[in-house]
Amino acid sequence: YVWQVAHLIPCIRRPARMSLPDGDAKSGAKIFKIKCATCHTYNSGGASKTGPNLHALFGRKSGTVEGYSYTQANRDKGVVWNDDTLFDYLENPKKYIPGTKMAFAGFKKPQERADVIAFLKEATA
């Protein structure tokens, strides 16, 4: 009877993931300044603070900024940062990487996450 059930498996799926909204870098810069700049810098050669410097973030593997003391969880996660991974991470960092030391609770509003990502894409390139 396996052959009779096998054709049903493609129908049993998770709901489609919400697509990433278009971000506004200008709004993202304001949000970053208020909610992120206390712990993060993003300029080339910038120092790490409570959190790592975010320069060259896109395409970088988690837990790899030279000289920053990451938790084992961040080093082991091995996520490569891109629009989608950041969108998911920034919603709830502690859920995305259990054991991270990032204290920020996350951006619940999808548009805020998209705006910060748009800013970071420009500012960290």
C-alpha cells in the first residue's frame, strides 16, 4: 500500500514562507541607529563592540569575524548571511541560533527587518 500513499506526500507541505518585502535603506538607517548601533558598527575596519562589526556581512558565514568572541552556537550554526537568512534571524535571534549572546529580541515587523537589511546591503558592501 506504500505506492498508494506515496503520491499524497507532495501535498503535505508547510505553508509557503512569506516573501521578503522591499526594503527602504533610508528607513533602515534610522532603525539601525536606534536599535543596532549601540552594539554594532558596519564600516570597513570598524571595531567590534558588544556585537561584531557587520562590514562585508553578506555572503559571510556566521561566527567568523576575526577577533570577536562568538558563542559556540554562533560558530557551529554555519549560516551564510543573505537577505533570507537575515530576515529570519532578525525576527528572533535567540530562536534562530539558540545559545547566541545577542540580547536583542528581534524585529517582529517584517517591514522593519526588510528596511534594516536594505540599509546593511548598502552600508556593509
